[in-house]
Amino acid sequence: MHNTRWSLLVVGILAVAGFAPCQQAAPSPDGLNPLIMKVNGEPVYAAEVSLIMSTMVGQLEQSGSDFEIEQVLQAATDRAIEQKLLAQEARRFGLSPDEERVAQQMAAADQRAGGREALAATLAAGGSSPEQLEDLFREIEVGRIWWLMNARPTVQVSDDDVVEFYNSNPDIFVVDEQVRARHILFTVAEGADAGADRQARQRAEQARARALAGEDFAELARELSEGPTAPNGGDLGYFSRTTMAPPVAEAAFTLDPGEISDVVKSSFGYHVITVEDHRRSGRIPFEEAQVQARTILTNQKTAETVGTLLRTLYDNADIELLDSSVAAPSGEEAP
């Protein structure tokens, strides 16, 4: 989207400073988190780009996508500039971040790191701090509020648009074979003795006998099940073979709707299962997919609207590189 000169320069600075994704960041040579650029006078530090880069790498690895670190570095640099520009625009409109959401994001970061002290130690190794991370979350959040209030309401998606999107993107609306099932679970604690295991199985056999005798399965689950789905009548929703505990999935996929399984043992305990619906793999009917299609299309159009704004902001921005020791790429003048 942008001229790559800035991101290429920052890539060089980050490499010299020792920042790298998906590992504890190494400190810069002078032990500080270097100020690498200013965007309309506001500072951007190396650790900010490194944090964004780490998030991007995690998402790419989770999706199984191939990538080059240099490309991720450039994308993270552009993202850092875009976030700064969008936050500046939000503040121009007098918007403020949702501090509760910022606090939730910090709490999640603490949990992933193993506590605030562990988070602070990890960030300090890269010359950063929890306070700087919190400021980054705050900046992202105020930008999000801006597009929710100013960009998204301008996007119009008609019913015809949704139909066309559904018909033009058949690969998006495909599901694996699925069943919808309920279960009654009798838990067995890890390390339980043979007597406790036998009692749990006996309770499961008794529950199965009552279900086979005609008692309502959902009501039995509410009465007897020891699992978290008990209040919902044991409803497991729709699931594929790979998203459920293997013994439960194996039993469920052998049942026809309305049938009741034998007692099934899993790592959670003993289950009695019934299947309510069985969907074969294939394309999701439009009636079921239209909400998802509208959401995807709305998000895409919103991103286009924000992208147009960002291009304008970027073209008019004063971006100042603050490390003259890094040369511009061959064939380009230094800014």
C-alpha cells in the first residue's frame, strides 16, 4: 500500500538492534529501546514494531502460511505507522480509548506471560515495559473506536451484494461432515481408584437405560450430567470428527439421528450420547450462510474504506526517520 522505503529502513534498524519475533527480544547495543521514527511528531519505538511483528508471525504460523521474516518486518512497520495515523485521526475527532478493553488486553497479556512480573521481564529484555505495551493497546483501541463510529456506518451492503458474494466465493462456505449431539457425562477424577471408576460407569449405564426407556434425553442431562453442558440439556452443538474428544466423536458419527450410544469412556469420564442431526460435508445452504456472508462482506468493505483514508493520511504525513546510520535502499534517496 505504501512506499516501501520507510519499512525497509526500519527493517535495517530493527535487525541492528536485535529485535526478532517469537522469542525474547534481545536488547539494543546501548541497552535502550531505540526511537526509530516520528509520525507527525509522535514517536515510534523499535519495540512497538517488534510487538506487532510477533503478533503477525504468530497468526501466520497458526494458519500454516509460508512467510519471509523480511516481509513481516516491513508489514509490521507499515502497521505501526497506520496505527499511529489512525489514532491521531481518532483523537482529532475527540475520541478516547475504552479503558476497560485496554485493561482486559493487559490482563490477557499478563496471563500469557505468566504474570505481570514475567511480562515486565520479557518486555524489559527488549527495552520496553508494560506501560509501553499498555500505550500500544490504547492506541490500537482508539483507532478501532474511530472506524466503528466513522467508517463502518458508511458501508452499505445490500441483499443482492450478499447473494453475489455467496455465489462468487463457494470455497468459503464449505463445512466438513458434522453432527449435532447431546451427552450425559459422569466425570472420573484423574487418578481415581477402580471403585470410583466403576460407580461412574454404573451411573452412566443407569442413565442410558432411562433414555432407552423413553425419558427425554435433554431433561436427563439437566438432572444427571456432571459436565458444563448440563444446564443446556447436554447440548454439544455441531462438531466435526476432529474437534471433539476422539471416543465421543467416534461414537457420535456412528449414530443415526435419534439413536443412543453405548456408554463411552473418554479422558473426561463416561458419556451417554445421542445425535440430533447429521450434516454431510459440502456447501452451506445460503439460508444458513447469509449472516456470515454479510459479515465478511461488511468487514471487507470497511477495510477498503479505512484503507482509502489511511492512504490519504499516509501521503500527507510527516514521517521522520531518526537513525541516519542506516542507508536508503539502492536507487532511492534518503528522506
